[in-house]
Amino acid sequence: MDSWPAASVPGLPGRGPELLIWDTASGGLAPAAQGQLATLYACGITPYDATHIGHAATYVAWDLLVRTWRDAGCTTRYAQNVTDVDDPLLERAVRDSRDWRELAAAEIDRFRADMTALRVLPPDYLIGAVEALGLIEEFSGLLADHGALYDTDGDVYFSRAADPRFGSVSGLDHRAMMTLSAERGGDPDRPGKKDPLDPVVWRAERPGEPSWESRFGPGRPGWHVECAAIATYYLGVAFDVQAGGTDLIFPHHEMSASHARVALADQGPDIFACRYVHSGMVRLGGQKMSKSLGNLVFVSGLRAAGVDPMAIRLAILAHHYRQDWDWTGDVLAVAVQRLGRWRAALASAAAGPGGAGEPGGTGGAVPPAGPVLNAIRERLAADLDAPGAIAAVDAWADAVLSAGATGPGHAGPADIDPAGSAGLVRNAIDALLGIAA
Ligand code: 5CA
Ligand code: ZN
């Protein structure tokens, strides 16, 4: 399906360092890309409600990853799915008496508009489960060929016993897996399964539900096989990073990786993602912001209320992507104020050194931009430390504002920021942090 338009990314002098990222599977920092071509699969939305701040934070994190890779000289290839047929979407359509396809299409459109406003760079491939049914069926066929599927009352399950490395993504013990499986879409209590953790790969047709013909009979695909199939089809058997929120570590990312290891077992030693990267949960009122709980702040709602999307983005970037944090009015107010200071500093610096009393002049030398650019690059390369990068820009803005006049004015052509500091800082925060100031 169509992605969304890319924001322009200004060029910067030089290159950033290699990105090290926290890998959930190994529990440590590791190079995010294995070579010059950097490949990313990010789990996408289930489009039954609008984009909330938690979704936005997740996709802003992967956007930073892409920007940091590109700045380090990598070419990126990025795929993202859209789970456009699944239980919660169908249930919401029934609840609201809407056609499920129409509901999904409307929410995907809203997601695209929100991502565009937040200047999140689009994936190269935005792939809906429905449009990918053929390749999901083909991938599921490989699981069947490896003897890893079995039938339970017409539904087709994956036998996790087929994968000796099952558990290597999450590192969880059996008890924890059982609890999370029950909470996150699994059916550990269903009778007839070989193992309570086994996930469904093809769900047989149910009355009133959409279904498609397949070699497994009429039905629809399971959730984990959707991502395993789409990721490996678009990025290859092995790719660099599988990304999602921490709520996807188990069972989703564990199962997708396990499916791929079994289906593609004869394709070499490296199968599926080299790194598993997870973003923390955004909470509201102390609880995970979630569509099922309904404690949501929508990006589109804030935009409609006149909030500058760059302030929303800056509010997100003020938190390290791996931390859990609470969305509050204060968080937004701080971001609005910070954006204002950055803009004032850029305007003041662009107006040039000027005389101390000249309106808009900084009254002294504009602090150089090179150290700011280096600091942003260095912080982002260290596990996408956006708060650290922001602190470097804050320090530059404070220095400009404390040296100079109170507000932007106009400068004569002769004294426009001769060192080009303002321009370089503006380009750095645009290219690396995605903030148009
Ligand atoms: N379609 C599946 C992935 S294949 C799905 O999880 N969809 S979702 O709409 O529920 O979530 C989309 C992304 O947002 C996932 O990476 C999920 O981990 C992340 N996410 C959901 N809620 C939050 C939250 N409160 N804070 C941070 N990230 C969240
Ligand atoms: Zn997924």
C-alpha cells in the first residue's frame, strides 16, 4: 500500500559514527547494521483506532535509527507492515457497525497524516497483511513442508518444538511465557494443542469473519506469521533490525523469529534479525497507553487542538526510546517552551553578531555549530540517546540567548551569521532529530 511522503533531509558535512544499539536478544550494545546496506523491519499498526502518543514514540524511535544510519553513510531499506485484518480490528468494526475494510482504510490514512506531520521518514515498503496474503501463505507452506504445522479442530498451529532455538529472543522462562501468551493474543488454555505456547498460523473461517482460500482451507493468517513472511520477503532471509515496542518481545517477536528459523532452515546460518530492538511504553495516568484500555492521547487530536507537531516530536525525543514514561500536560509544555527557545536562538544567531545593543544581534560571537553537530552525532550513535542530543542543542541555544538580545530582529547583509552557525545547527536538528525549527 502507499507509504507517506518523505520530509526533506538536509545534507550535513562529514559523517556520523557507527550506531550501536541495545539488542534485547543478547542483552547488550551491538553495531546496529552489519554492512553498508542497513535493513529494518518495524512492526506496524493494527488500524482500528487513531495513532496515539505510544505509537508515535515507537515510530519516532525507528525514524531516529534510520536518520542515524543514513548520516553514518549507510543506505537503508525499511519495511513496515499494517495488520489490516485481525481480531481487534474486526471486533471494533462490529461494535461500531462499520465495514472492517473501511475502518482500516480510514485509520491508515490518519496514521499516514500523523507520521507526515511528525516528520517520520516513511518505510520503503508499507505492506498490509491483506495484500500480502499470497506471500504469507507461501511462507506458511514452508513451515508445513518442514513438518512444523498441525491441525487443531481446523485451525493450523505452529509447533514451537520444531525450533531448538525457541526462546532466544526474549530469554524468558516458561512461566513468564505462559503469562504473556495469555495476555497478548495467545490461547495457552485451548485444548488439543501439542504445547500451550504454540501459536496459530492459519485460522479457519468463522461465520461473519472475512476469509480467503488457501492450501490450508478458507481462513486468515495468524499474527506472527504475517510479520515473519513480510519481513523476509522484503528484506531477505537475514536482516539487521527487528523493531517494536517492548510489548512485542513475547510472544510476537519470539514467534516470528522462530517461524523464520524453521521455514528458512536451509537458507544458511543467519536467519531473521541480527538485532531485536524495543522501545519503552508510553503511559497515561500510570498505565500503558493502549487501544484496548482506551486511555489514549491521539496525535491527530493534539494537532486538531493546534499543537505544533514539532512540539509533540520534541516531547517524545526528550525521553530515551528504551524508557517507559508518562505523557502529561507538563511534558508537552516543556517541549513547547524548548521549541520556542530553539527557534528564538536560531533567529537570533542568524541575525549575526551585531552590536550589543542592536536588535536581533547576539551582542557577541555566535557559538560555533561544529561541536553541537558532533555532540548530536555522538549521542545518537550511542543507542539513540535523543535526550543527550537535545541537551547539546539546549546548551547552544542558551549560550546564544544569554549572549544576545531578547528577540529576533533584522540584520544587515554584512553581519548575517558569518560563520553559518545558525544554518548548520538548524540543518543538524532537522536532519538528525527531524525537528524543523
Ligand atoms: N500490528 C501489531 C504489530 S505487527 C501491533 O502491535 N500493532 S499496534 O497498533 O498495537 O502497535 C503498533 C506499535 O506501537 C508496536 O510497535 C507497539 O509495540 C507500539 N505501541 C503500542 N502501544 C504503545 C505504547 N503505549 N507505548 C509505546 N509503544 C506502543
Ligand atoms: Zn509485527
